Amino acid sequence: MNKNEMQRYEVEPSALWNRLLMTGYSGYDTIEAVEGKGWHAIPSWGERGWDLGSWPLVIIFCGNHRIKDDPARLDPTKFVQTLHWGDNQVPQVTYDIAYYCEGDIVTYKCPTQKIRSQIIDTLAFFHWKAQEESWVAGIESVDQLPPDMRGPYWDRDNMLAVMASEPDREESRA
């Protein structure tokens, strides 16, 4: 997925993220503040669990959030009327990303886990290349990433399955 495609899913940060940014929370403080509010920091990516981001400066958070039946809860100018999802249907669940980079935040709402994973693949590849990680040497674009470098890492010992967890709440506004 390229940057233009990613922008289709970009939304304004919620009040939770804006408040954290205004208070000047560091990366680790941000992780602590959003855990329990429907967000989880994702430390590893791909089949082998390569580092995702560069904590505490770059952190990628995920959340699965329920949408109440009232579509007015969504920003109609950013979400409902742009309808990237086809058939004019608002999903019951969104698969969200918050991309924290040195105190700035970009948020995405995705209709499927697959699209969320594609966006994270792109963010991961960008940072791996910028950090000149050995595992991406010779790979020139995210489209060339082999399957084992894509998608969530599953920590079998701890059953880390945040990426596929069922949503347990609406996005917390607090």
C-alpha cells in the first residue's frame, strides 16, 4: 500500500490522542496512558517478530473499536461520506492504528484487519529502511516484502493476539 492509498483511511486523532499530545507525554507515558482504553502498543511485526517502530520515539498502536448503530458518531466528512468501504455501509467494528512518531500522531480507521496490516507493513518497511535494518537490505519497496515480513507477529508463549482480538468496547474518549 502506498502513501496515497493510506491517506484514504487517515482520520483526525480522537480527543484521547489530542489530550496526550497537548500534555507532552513521552512515548512510554503514552503507552501506559492508552492501555486499558482500547489501544495496545505493537512491539513486533512479521513472522519472526522484527522490531516495529523504535520505542520510545516511534510506536504503532492498534485497537479494535465497536461503532454504535448511530453513524453520526463518525465524522461524516472524513469517514461516512468518503465511503472507501463500498456499498454505503458503515462497519460495526473498525480496525484502528495510531502512529506515534516523536510526539506527533497520525490515526487510521480501517474496515478490515487486512487493510490495517497493509498500512502497518508500509510503516514498518519505511522505518526498517530508514534504520538500515539488515533484513530489508536489497528490498526497494514494500511491495517487494516477502510474506514472512508482513503481518502481525504472534508471540506463542504469551498468546499475544491483540491484532485479532474481538473489540471489547467503543473507543474510549477519555
